[in-house]
Amino acid sequence: MSFFSDLWDNTELVSGFIGAVVGGGFTMFGSWFQTKSSNKAADLALARANAQRAFDTVTQFKIAMTSQQIKGIGTESSRDAWNREQQTLVTVTSSAVALLPNEHKATRSRGLELLGMLREWHGTPVWNEYTLATDVILAETLTCLGTFVRGSDVPEPRDVRMLIRQKLAAFKRTEAEQELARLEWTAEQNGLGEDDMARAERLREELGLPHPTPPADDAQNAPS
């Protein structure tokens, strides 16, 4: 009888051999699966760290913009200083977002798209309107990055340009209402000159408000 026949007849030995092979296979598979899972977890942690760095830089961007003491069109030096600071913050943020791997392409693409919408400021529009539009973009960027860092699903992208138009329209209407209120108060206190009266009329037209009815003459209202 051959060696292999003797080996096959030895049931316990064969069972042990098969068990060793199968057990070793499962051990190798377990090690491979554990390594793969560990690598995936490490990749996700790194991706979230990069997203967090971008999130923090965008937050710094908003703070820097709010702290600027700029009025109207600013000055050439103030515009240049702001544009340099903005460029630095955008570069740091974009670099962190660009490091997100392909598994998180939706977050990466959306983040870079939003950052690409930021523009340098050259005095037009005026500072208040520029910061309002910029703030809409930054807020949307924070939403995109923040949900990813928290592990939530990436939100559906919104039409940021439409949001900016809506915000600007509401902002301009509020400004017009406040200016008209100041003119009407001045009219009650001291009366208005021709230029201010014409300005008040234009503001009422822009706001869709009726023109005031002049007071009736006392003589016409007097009893006969």
C-alpha cells in the first residue's frame, strides 16, 4: 500500500490536514480583510481631517471678511490687501479639498466648484454687496464640508447664483425702505428740498409704494 493510501486511510490525520489548510485560509482571509478595513478607516480619517482643515479655513475666511473696516468701494490699498488675504485663504482651502480621494468625489467636486465662484474685489459691487454674495458662497461651502466631516450624506447642491440674487434683492429693498423712512421723517420735521423729494418719489416707485396724498386745504374742509 502506498504512502498516500495509508495517509488517506488515516481519517484523523486527513481531517487534521484539511482543518489546517482551511483554518489557515480563513486566517489569511481574516488578516487581509482586517488590513483592508483598517486601510479604509485610515483613508476615511485622513479625508475627514483634510475636510476639517478646509472647513476651519473657510470659517477663518468668514471671520476675516467680517472684521474688515471697509466702506463703499474702499481704497486701492484696502482692496489689494483684501485680495491678497482672500487668495491665501482660497489656496489653502482648495488644496485641502483637492486631497479628498475619489471615493468622496461628490464632496471634492462641489467644494472646488464653490471655491471657484469666489472672485477678487475691485470696488464693484460695493463692499456690502460683495460680502453678502461672498458669504452665501462660503456658507454653502461650510454646509458641504461640515456634513462630510460629520459623516452625513452630501446635501443636494443648491443654485448658489439664484440664492445670491435673492439675497441681494432683499438687501437692496431693505436699504431702500430704510432710506425712505429717513426721508419721510425729515419731511415731517423740517420738510424736504426738491432733490430729496424727487429721491423719495423714486424710492416709492422702486418699492411699489403709493405716493402720499397731499393734505387737503383747511379752507376746503371748513364748514360753509
